Amino acid sequence: MVQILFWLLRIVPTIINAYSSLLVIYALMTWLPNAMTSPLGQFIARLVEPYLNVFRRLIPSFGMVSFSVLFAILFLRLVDYGAQVVLIFLIRLLV
């Protein structure tokens, strides 16, 4: 059981960092003309849009600027920190 928790302690931050990188790439692609219509842009949009739509509903955009990506990454970082705290607590309970 402890080995599974150690594995989760390693893999959860890796997954969150990878998804955060996708969010940054998506944000940069919105500034480039025709990047969103490419196959890679459409694939990244399919992965990122459902998560970003939650923040777009909660956080209004200011003119042409949307801060939804910033808040989405911030929320992912909070989830990452919380998951690490919980996993470390569980490891200490079991050892």
C-alpha cells in the first residue's frame, strides 16, 4: 500500500505539470493566426476546453483578455499541493 502511495506521490505532480504545460501551449496558440485550426491545435483544444469552460463561466473576461487560463493553472497547483499533503499524511499513517 505504501508503495502505491509513493508511486502516486511521484505521478500526480507529473500529470498536473503536463496538463499545465498544455494550458500554456493553448494560451500561446490563441495568439498565433491559424494555430487553432491545425490538427495539433484542435487536439489540444479538445483536451483543454472542457476544463477551461468551468473557469470561463466563473471569471468574466476583460475586453479581449481572458484570465481563465491563469486561474485554471493556479487551481491545478492548489490541487497538486493538496494531493501531496494528503498522500504524505497517508504515508506517515501507514509507516
